[in-house]
Amino acid sequence: MDNKKGNIWKPIAIISLCLLLIVSTLYGLGVGYKQGGTDKKASDGNEALNLWTDDAKAKNELISYVEAVTKEGSPDFIPAEDRIAVFDLDGTLACETDPCYFDHCIYKYRVLDDPDYKDKATDFEKEVAAEVLQFMETGVSAPNSMEHHGKGVASAFSGLTPEEFIDYVVAFAKTEAPGYNGMTRAEAFYKPMLQVVEYLKANGFTVYVVSGTDRFIVRGLVEASPLDLPTQQLIGSDESLVATDQGDTDGLDYQFDENDQLVMGGEFLVKNLDMNKVTVIQQEIGKQPVLAFGNSGSDFSMAQYAVNNNKYKAKAFMLCCDDTERENGNPEKAAKMVKSCDENGFTAISMKNDWKTIYGDNVTRK
């Protein structure tokens, strides 16, 4: 190459390199990609919900709703501080039937299989574990099984610090999902629903989990999972907490001191289902939700609370377990849910027809 021509191209190359570095830096800072602090791709419904089929009624209704309530000047506009969305956990965000609820599976393991605890389990804990095992094998619940299970969990994990309890849950969540190939229990979250959570967050919604599962089990499972929500937005069933030296002394008569630790107290307080979900939403969130997502009759009170007597436009969605190939579907149960949605004005979500994938193409049922 002629030296003069080479000398001409050198400054151009240097300028081009500098421009590239400037653009890269601005892109890294979000300039030109984010507007108003919101990721455009994440906030666009069709981009964000690309694991949903194009003609999914629920997806299209949600996108239309979000666009209406987030557009300033729209008659349906909702201020960001009032954009509250509540989600059930089992069967709504994560697998419910492998072979049953996650909190039932971990309780059965704790009492019957954990080599460090099973010989310490009380007769009551073993009786409850037998009820759980019966439910796993037959699908038939024992009378008062929910209350018994809540008491059993409180008893079986009493004495642990909250951190120890959560660590125990995280470890169990990382074990293989028994009914699937290529997935752990912690990974058994519905990918299309994870997209819904991220889509709502990108559009200024605050998302809460409101579950019937024990609060600390919810925290541990979510910590190990791909669901990205802070601890303060995870609500579940409750058990007591006490100081290590408190004994039977009432909290009003005891002073926590430097020698104390907070531990699980062993007393079951409340099962967060049905009307209790409404109560806890008001107690802990303090605002009426405008979006509710569930999958069973125990979520109906929460859904009704969201859509009725609300000063804002509100919607409720219910998942229907109708996929028998990629999930442990129950077509009869799903048909009843569709009927209930029609009767109550909720929008049904079909796992089978609305989702391109559930857990990812690399995951298969055994």
C-alpha cells in the first residue's frame, strides 16, 4: 500500500475506534436503550412474552391491560405505587404435582427420610407424614390435613434459626425433580409465568407471592429458583418465632438480649389459603391488588378481592392444568377451572394451548 494512503486511513481508524468505545460505554450505561429507566424490550408484551403462543387469549388480554393502565393520560391509568400484582405459588408459578406440593415433599423427607432427623421425629410428626404419603400415593387428603401439615412443619423445624431453615430448604430444592428429566425442584418454575413476572416488573408493577406454603419454605425455594423477587415480597403460612432463652414466657414479658438468637418456635399460626389470603394482603401489603394470578379454588378469594370494588381497572387469571404431555395435567380439573373462570369473570390460562414450552425444551417427563 502507498504510504500516503496508509497515513490517511490511520486517523480514520483511530476516530472510528474512539466512536465505537463511546457508543459501547453509553450502551453499557443504558443510554439509547432504556427510556425512563425501563428496558424497552422487557416492557414490550410481545417481546417479553415470547414463550406464549401468538393467539393466547390470556397473553393478549394481559398485554392490552398493561398498556392501558401504564399509559399516562389513559382513562385506565394506574400510578406505579398502586400497580400491585399477587401470585399464588404452587401450580401458578411452580410445579404443584411432583408428586404433590413442594412443602409436602420436603416435610415427608424431613420426617421419614432425613438421616439426621428421622429418628428424632415425634409420633405426631410421623402421623402427619403418613397423611402426606397417603396424599402423594392416592390423591386423597385426610380430614383436616392442611392444619395437620401446618402443625407438622412448625414442629419438625422448630429450634432452627430462620437462616438454617432456609438453607435446609435451598438444599432440598436443589435435588432432582422426581418426575422429570433434566430439572431440579428449584428449576421447576413455569418459564412463561416467569416471563409474566418480569414483564410486570418492567412496567412498574410490584409483584408479591401470596402462598399457602410456609413462609420460610417459600423463601428458601425462591432463593434457589429463577424467580427474581425480594424476600419482603414473599408471603406464606406462618409459624411462631421465639428467642432461644425465651421458653414459655410471653413476648410482652421477655426482653431479647445479646445472648439470644431468633429461632422457629414450633407453633403453627395460620394457613394462608382462601379468605386468609385476603387478610394477609391487607395486613402486609396494605393495598388492594389490581392483578391476581392463581390456579385453584383456594385462590378465588384473592382473585375476587382484586377485581371487585376496585377503584382501578383490575383482572384475575387462573392457570388450568390441561397439559398431560409436558406436565402432570388433569383435564377434568382443568375443565372445571375453565367453567369457574367463565362464571366469575376470570381469564383462564391453558398450559397446553397458550405456552410454547413449560420448563424448557431440554426437560421431559419421566
